[in-house]
Amino acid sequence: MRLGAGAGYAGDRIEPAVEIAADGDVQYLIFECLAERTIALAQQARRQNPAAGYDPLLGRRMRAVLPIAHRKSVRIISNMGAANPVAAAEEVVRIARAHGLHGLKVTAVAGDDVLHLLDPAGTCLEETGQCLTALGDRVISANAYLGAGPIVEALAAGADVVITGRVADPSLFVAPLLHEFGWAADDWARLGQATVIGHLLECAGQLTGGYFADPGRREVPGLARLGFPIAEVSADGTAVLSKVAGSGGRLDRATCTQQLLYEVFDPQRYVTPDVVADFSGVSFTQDGPDRVRVSGADGRPRPDLLKVSVGYTDGYFGEGQISYGGPGAVGRGRLALDIVAERLRLTGVEADELRFDLIGIDALHGPAAAATAAGRPDPAEIRARVIGRTATAAQAQCIGDEVETLYTNGPAGGGGVSKSVREIIGVGSTYLPRALIRPVLRHFEV
């Protein structure tokens, strides 16, 4: 059977998914669009509007792909439900009706929202040790990472489209393999192999060279028409990775190796809700142009605890930027930063953190990079940036405002000011026993 990756993150391109649906000869098209911060923001949106909280691009993606998928009997799985999978499924139903796609079955997988299950006094974040009681009403979300199980249940009930909330990224791909091949839920070796397939495909264009490209060192053709990956999976769990013929990008052992290591702390212990996968024996074999065979993953029993991603408000960022060009641009940029630093002190702006950067000289690597650049000719243009973390939006606003006043208050020749204030969403992790978390399915028909 063949699985296609339709997206690797929330804002990903839509055309490659359409290409796979139309020409990829796949049975499943899978959109992985959810990150930890994404779902916290989605929960925030749902609080403001109970009908919101799902991926803003869901409508555009479904209008582009759903008619083709329905015509070709391609089933769709996605975590675009984010904080509101039921509302997202209802939106898919509305789109299907508008396109006259009768006979379509849509299932929402909910139950990952576990904020009500957390004991504020007894729940502490892994990263900081801070208990939720210390965060008070700043906590806005808590979502457990579900596994493949509820998606398998939805597929067994005949769902053509499955929309989930927080599900582990590889589990979106593991589920159709469990369903189609009838593997046992404790066949750890096959689940390990299915998980490596999901891990390779979950970031879509990263596997086909998008994040690999580095001109002069690692060439990747056709990046403007980058094709997303497809996995042709056998019943033993081995797979051949490919992409639609003629699409842009590059798929070989090097691109696969890079993606295999992406976000992996311990290759022998890649923990998911479905299995503790072992990637240490994975091998890639070139099987032709843009075709790579993957095998060798293994697995051990799944964990009893499920990870929970906790989102909370954590203050505000205030930012201002201004450009200087021509002779002496660097000197004027540094003077601008010094002026803003002094102004923030004089006006009593309270910031927990402040950064003063010259983008292109020291914004990424700090003073060491600036020292390295000291002996080089000054660039002809520079962008000065001031950014700070504050407790209130009003204090954050002052940072950008002070940068804007440089227009007429010096130094000379500043232009192109931008300023912004944005709320900071912090994300932390905790764990809950699997037995406490109860996935819920909602079925809809067109």
C-alpha cells in the first residue's frame, strides 16, 4: 500500500499534496500540521471563539484536495483539528457538501484535551520543575499525545477522512498500516518499522531535499516545485520511499539519513504512544533515481505514560527594527542601539530580557561573531533590532515605539521601521497514565 505526505507543518504548501492525490497512486494522504506551540495558540483561539481552534488552512487544503481524493478513493488523515477536531470535521463536511461529494464519511478524534485531568498542585513541568499552581490562570492548554489506536478505530468504521487533535506525528502514518495489514497492536517490530516510516514522512519536503539544500555543497534541483514523499509499504513493514515522477527535489540515502536523525535524542529509544522504536539498525538502500528502500527498525513495548504538552502565557515580546545604508551604516546602527538602550532606561521600561542586534553581524552568534567581522569591510546596509520580554503588552509596546522615534531623533538616515507586540506562549511537558485518557470518536456523513 502507498502513503503520501501532504504537509509537514501548519503553513506548508498545498500544491504538492494535490500532486500526490492526483498522480501519486496512493491509498492514503496524510497531513501533519501540528506543533506544540501551534496547539497552544489554537486553544487560545478556541477560548475566544468556540467554533474556532482548528488549522486556519484546513478549508483551503480540503477544497483543493478533497474532490480529487474522493474521486480516486484516497483516504485522508490529518491532525489539522488542533484544539477543535469536531469543528474541523464539521467544516470538512460543509466543504464536501458544497462540492457534491456524497457518501463521504468523516470522523473526528477528540479526547486529547486533558487539562481537567491535571492536578495543579501535583503536576510539575519537566523542563523547569515549576508546578501548575505557580502558573495559576496563565495555563491555557494541556493536550496528551494520542497514538494510532483511535485512528485505526475510525478507519475500521469506514472513515474516508479522519481529523484528529494532538496525535503523535508518526502515529498518523502508523494507523493506516495497522488497519490495512491487520498487524497486532503489540507487534513491536512492525510497529517500530511503521514508526520509522512515519518519522521519515512526517516533515514532508524535508525528506525530499528541502531542508537538505545548500548551494555549492548539497545541490537539490527544482526546489520551487518540491515534491513531497510517498512510501510504498510491504506487509513486513519494509518500504520504498519515492516521489511523483517529474516533481522537484532529491530523494536519496543522504536526504533520508538527515531526516532520520531529525529530532531524535536516542536512536535506540524513540518513544511514541504506540511503541518504543529502535532506529539503530535502520538502513537505506538506493533503489533507483529518487527511490530509497528503508528497513531494519525494531521496537519494544509502548510506554504506560503519555506525554502531555502544557501551554501557558509567558509575557510579551516587544520588538522594533530600523535599517541604515551607505557609508558608516554599521556605526550608525550601533549608535541607534545605544540610544534605544539609554531611552528604555530613562523611561523606566521593565523588561526581563533585552537584545540589541545588528542583523547580519551579531544577531545569531553575538559578540564573538561581531569580533570576527571586525576586520572586514563594513557592509553597505544593516538592520538594527531591539527585542525584549515584558510582563505587559503596554511595556512591550514601548520598545518598538522607541525604535520608531529614531526616524527624526537620530542617527542619520534611518528608514524602514517595523514594530510589533506579541504574546509569548510557553510550552512545557508532563505525563499522565495512559489509562486515564479516553479518546472519543464523532462520526459524520455527507
